[in-house]
Amino acid sequence: MRRKQLIWRLYPWFLIIAVAVVVVVTVYSSLTLRRFYLTQTADDLKARIEMVKDEFVALLTTEEYPRIEEVCRHLEQSSGTRMTIVLTSGKVVGDSERNPDSMDNHGDRREVIEALSTGRGEAVRFSYTLQRDMMYVAAPLTHEGKTIGIIRGSLPLSRLDETLHSAYHKIALGGAAAVVLAAIASLIAARRIRRPLDTLRLGADRFARGELTNPIATSDVAEIGRVAEAMNHMARQLHDHIEEILRQRNEQEAVLASMVEGVVAVDREERIISLNQAARRMFAVASEDVSGRFLHEIIRNSDLHRFVGQVLSGDGPAERELVAGGREERYFQVQGSILRDAADKAIGAVVVLNDITRLRRLEVVRRDFVANVSHELKTPVTSIKGFAETLLEGSVTDPAELRNFLGIILRQTDRLNAIIDDLLTLSQVEQEQERAEVALAQVPLGGVIATAMEVCAYKADRKGIRLETAGNMETNAAINPPLLEQALVNLIDNAINYSEAGKTVVVEVAQTAEETIIRVIDQGVGISSEHLPRLFERFYRVDRARSRTAGGTGLGLSIVKHIVQIHGGKVEVASTIGKGSTFSIHLPRGSVKS
Ligand code: ADP
């Protein structure tokens, strides 16, 4: 639609009104002026004829007609007024302009008739005698109560019109000036109306851009001022509402973001309404702004889509378990429900995902652990049972063989004992780790290392292996001495077990800016690199037979790992086949963990 500016809607009307007023006033004043002027002129003529009336009465009674004509001419010369004297019969006896004899009977002239009947006659009409428009004023001439003639004064209208025309001219000029002034004034007025409207429009534009705190300047025009105030009020309310909504949204987002559970909300077309940080992490969604996109574009998991579909149709289970692929499988416990708006209308679905991967893995670890433990225990128990049965049968009578059998039973019992001891230690360390109740104290490492070496000294001596220390034994670290001692015994024991006679095992203390490091360095068989990542797992052994002969349980290193973790540190291994291995315990420096 083509829009006309307000100014061009108002202005023509202003102008029409102004012109109409000026025209009406001009015409009216011209007419009034003309009427006034005619009345004035008539009165003037009347006064003039009144002044000379008596002179003519005298001349008429004596019938001095030539004299009358003379006086008439004389009067015209002195006053510029044409004078005519007519007898009651209508015969003209004197005229200042013409010879009376050449003039027709004037008894039919309106002013003459009026003068005879009313005593005063007036007319404005065309003069046949003079061939132009004239104004006539006539009055009866009476002598002793009897009308003996009529005196008539007249003026050419052309003179009157000249005067009037110049007046009309001035009035018209004045009118035109008034029209121009009115046009300018109404243009200014229209513009003045437009200006506050422009202010309103600019203010509304600002509001639309969201600048709600920038109010519109109120106008001194009452109506527009009220509109501005109403708009400012509306903007303030809008601002408050938006603030409130933003605050609520931020709170909601903060809650959703801080949740460990993944939350996915979709509309009925399965377009995403909200996907919280945890859910993005669970399905490795990189982009943050996904609202409005289809769920299947963002998360490629058919089980989840089926579940959402079931929730939306309202007939599926509201809870189930999902598996998500990827580099490693992840397990989710999902719960879904219909999303409803304020009017309780279903607008979509919301799904909450709990990552139960750790739980699942722990279950697997536990299952494996039970299987491993059973397996580890089964071997010595089977062996003990076998030898005990043989002995019971009484078929073995040779004392040497008997001793040998009993020796085997004892060794297997030791082995069982060792496994049970290690399992107990492991579970104890794990429990302490879980409860985080291990007290750490800053003590010099020398004492703990010396005790651990003492424990292993007999075995080392018997195997012909030298035990040595290196580094500053006075170095302090935040440790739990009995636990660290246990870890060191395990490492030194392994170093002795997997080294040949004549080799040296060194326990070294070193320090960096962040860590205190205790290294157990051997010159033994070494471990090939493919085993290193799994070395600290429970029951993991590189060489089963060798471990068994050495009295190993496969639990030693996993105990070490847990103890070091309790200290807030980490354990590492570096090894070269045939050259030896270095196990290092890294303890953090600085803060004392309790
Ligand atoms: P084990 O009781 O069998 O020694 P550990 O958990 O202590 O069990 O060690 C796991 C495996 O790591 C051992 O079976 C052994 O093969 C290997 N291992 C541990 N320490 C050393 C070492 N110092 N040199 C070579 N191999 C080692």
C-alpha cells in the first residue's frame, strides 16, 4: 500500500480551509464595503440636493427655467454632481449635462416615482441620457405643501467603481497575503505535528532493536506525550519481563549444565529444544547451538531415536538401557517422559541419560576378578587335594617320597596363603582408598626404604643379589610409612625375583620441582613393551611359570598401584628385555594430603 505522509494528508485541508476563509472574508467584506459606500454616496447626494432645494423651489415658482438650467450647470461644476430638475409631469426643466428640451419625459424613472410617493427616491441604473451607469437620489420640491417638482442629484458609478476597485484590489492583495501566510503557518503546524510523531517512531524502532532502557522523550503535546509515556511504560514492563525470563533461563541452563545426567528435550517432530552439556559430551556433539535441528542429524544412535519415538507416541517403556558405540562402548540408563506446556498439552519429550559405563565396567572387572581368584585358588587347592588323597590311600610308604609329598602340600598351602594375604592387603588398600582415610605425614624416605630393604635382604642374599641405595635418603615426602614400605617391598621383591644371581638392585631417591621419585632399578630379565600397559592389572603376569616358581601371586604390582594412588602419585615402568627394568613411584611435592 502506498503510504502518504501525515503532513500531506493534513496540509491540503489546512490550505483549503485557509483559502475558503480568506475568499469568504474577502467577498463578504467587498460586498459590505460596496453597500456601505453606496449608502454613503446616496446620503451625500441627498445632503447636496437638500442644500440647494430651496433655491430651485424659488426658481420653479417663478418658472425661470433657463436660470434653473444655469444653476444646475453651476452646481455640477462646483460639486461634480449632475443635477436634474423635473416637473411633476415628468418634463425635465433643468439638467447640468444636457439640454432639457432634448431629454425625454422622466416621469417613469424609478427615483422620480419613489420621490413623489415616499419623499425620497434612489436608484442605481443605466442612464440612457448619458449612456452609463449612474446613481440617482431624488427628492420632491414643495411649495406651500404642494409638490411642484423633483430635484435629482446623480453621480456616475464609474467614479464609485474606481474607488471601490482600488479598495477591492487592496482587499484581494490582503487576502492573497493571508492565504500565503496561512499556507506557511499550516505547513509549520503540520511539520510540528510530524516532529513528535517522528520521535515516537524512532523510539519504537529503538524498542524493536531491544534498547528497552532508552526511553522516548515525552512531548509537550498532551496526546503524543501520553502515547510516549504509555510506550515507555510498555518498554519498562517488557524489559522487566525479558530480564525475568532471561534469569529463569540462565538458572535453568545452569542447572542443566551442572547436571551429570544428559538431558535431551525434543519437540513432537523430534527437533531439539535443548541438549545439555553432559548430553553433548556423551554423544560427542561439537556444536553448542543445536536447537531446532533434528535429533537424528545431531545424534546418530538408532536405539535413542526409537526410544524417543516410543516416548512421543506414549506407548513405549519410559525406561531402558542403551549402548552407544564410538571408540569405546558406553552404556546409558535412559528415562523418558512427555514434555507438556502450561496448558498441559504434549509438546515433545524429554529424555534423561545416566552414564552407567563405569558401573558396567566395574561389574565386568568384578566378574573377571572372581573368575581369576577362583582360578588362582583352584590350582593349589587341586594340587593339595590330589596329594592329600594319595597320602590317605596309604600307597606311599617311602619316607623320602612321603616328605616330598608333604613338602609339595606345604608349598601349595604357602601359595594359597600368599594369595589370600595379597587379596586381603589389596582389599584393605582399596577400602582405605575409597574412604580416603589414609593419613600422610612428611617424613624422610630413608627410614622406609631401609626397612623395605631389610625385609628383602635375606632373599637377596640367598640369591646372591646386591641391594644398594642412591640419592639423598633425607629427602622428605608426604607418605604413609607402612603402606609405602609395602609397595617398596613388592617392587624390590619383584626385582630380586626377576634378576639373575650377581646382579644389583638399586633403590634411588630423586627430586624435581614438582615430584619426589623413588626408583627401583634392576638388571634383570626385563619386560617386553607389549606387556607394559597391562602390567599393573590384577593377576596379570608376563611369565606365569616363572612368577609361580618365584612365589608370585600376580597381585603385587596392583597393590603398588593402589598404594601410590592413595599418595596422590603415579607409578611408571620402563624396561628393556635382557637389560633390566626400572619401576618409579612419583609422589607429588608440596601439599600434604590427608
Ligand atoms: P607377581 O607376583 O607375579 O610378581 P606382580 O603383580 O608383582 O606379580 O607382577 C606382575 C608381572 O610383572 C610378573 O608376573 C612379572 O612377569 C612382571 N614383573 C614384575 N616386576 C618385574 C621385574 N622387576 N622384572 C621383570 N618382570 C617383572
